[in-house]
Amino acid sequence: MTKISFFPPMLRFSPFNKLVQVTLGIAIAFNLGVNPSLAGDPFRANQPHNIGKNTEAAFRAVFFNGDYPTAERYLKQATSSESDEPLVYAMKASLAYMNGDLIGLDNYSKKTLEAGSKLLATDELRGNIYIAVGHFLEGGVILTREGTIKGAPKALSRLRQVYQYLNQAEAISSQDPELNLIKGYMDLMLSVSLPFANPDDAIERLEKNAAPEYLTNRGIAIAYRDLKQYSQALNYANRALKVAADNPELYYLKAQILREQGRQDKNQQLIQEAVSNFDKALAKKSQLPRDLVRQIERERDGAVNSLKSI
């Protein structure tokens, strides 16, 4: 079935490429419920870290509202006003990937790594987190440029560095919400992609220590969808929608889950409900990347056609 992640078009990729997509998305997670006094930190209710108001606004635009054009405007401002924040460059790398801009992806991946390295002096925890993210993004550049077969050895070398720096961050604060969100998503996508791996530990990490909650619920919904456990997937998708009810990508995710559950159960009503959720996502297509809109339209048409065979 079609794989969904946050930034790139919803296509089927190799496990490592899918993991890159998820990491790109996690790099810009945002929670609407953040108190403005908390220095723009969408992850921590206590001891917040300073991220920056334009970066925070870009978070909200993408992950709470699913509004990519607005996010790009805030990112343009953040590039000059918050140039030391590695999250800015991770976000820019994500948008470059989505737009097929390999030069931009390469450039902003390097900048994420550089900014993360500089951040070590003042924020060792987040510095290590974003050095890891920078290495991960550069692994994505290698795979995109050289292909899966030729690029896999180099990309896997980067993956080892990713976990080296994440482990260093974990030694500083093992229960940090931002760290557990990123590492939880990475571990989940690996466990879903590798048949011998168990996703339970990753799901537990997200549920217990990650934040914001609506984004952890979204990740767990994706995991259960890929594991074909559709009732659990729908439960977590609905939890995410309770908080971010205006995000069209969440309706897309819910539509995918309902479609697959309907096909599995040969239930027309579920598939009709899936079509309704595809329509809710498409009602805000002006906010979404064009390739993603086309993908949602194709999946909606497929769901309508499948009604004829049940």
C-alpha cells in the first residue's frame, strides 16, 4: 500500500528512504498548545529551549495546519533572523527534497549538520540531536544522488553516526521529549520496514516520553496502518485529529486507514467514509504541495473504483 510520511510525495520507498522522509518531517514538529512564554519550544513544558518565533510559526503552519506556503514564508524570515537554529535548515532541506531540488537538499543538509555542531557549545542536548538529523539528511542525499544499491553502504555508515549522536543525547537526558519523538519515529519506521524487528519498544517510547502528543499519535497511527492493524491505527489517527482538526494531511491518513480496513473487511460503508476523508483533505488542496494533491486524488479515485468490486 502507499506509504505516507510528512513532507515528500506519498510514494513507496526503500526502508532507508522512508526513514529519511520521516526524519525530515520530525525535524519540524509543532504543537499548537505551546505557551508563547516558552521560547518557541514545541516539545518541553518544563525547562524550554529557545528555538525562535519564526521557526515556531513554520512548525505551526506545517504540522498543525498543514499549510506549506505559509511555512515557506516563515522559513524565509527564519533563515535571516534565526540563522543559528538547526531546525530551520532541516525544514529547508525537507522542502527542497519535496520540490526535487537535490542541490538545495544537499546544501541545507550540510547547514543542519553545521548548525547542530555549533549548538553543542550552548545546548549540548539539542546539538547532538541535530548533528544526528544532519547526518541522516546527508544519508538521504547520498541515496537520492547515487541510488539505493550504490549508495546503501555510504548511507548505512551515516546511519551509524545518526545513532551515535542520538545515544549521546540520550546520555544527557533520556526522557527528553524532542529526542524521544525523533528517535521513536526512526525506530518505528525501521521496525515496520524490517520483518524481524519489533515495533513495540518504539511505540512505547513515543507514548511515554515523546511530545507533542498529537504528533506521537500520528506516528503510532502510521505504524499500525503499515502493520495492517487498522482498528488501532484509526484510534490513534482520531486522537491526532482531536488536537489538529484542520490539518488536511491527517484526513488523508485517516482516509488511507479506512480504505484499507474497508478492503480487508469488504465493507462498502468504510470505503465510503474513506472517500469522505479524502475529500476533506482535498478541500484544502491549496495548502498542500501539488504532487501530494495529485497522489491524494489518485488514491481517492482508487477508493471509489474499489466500491464496485465489493
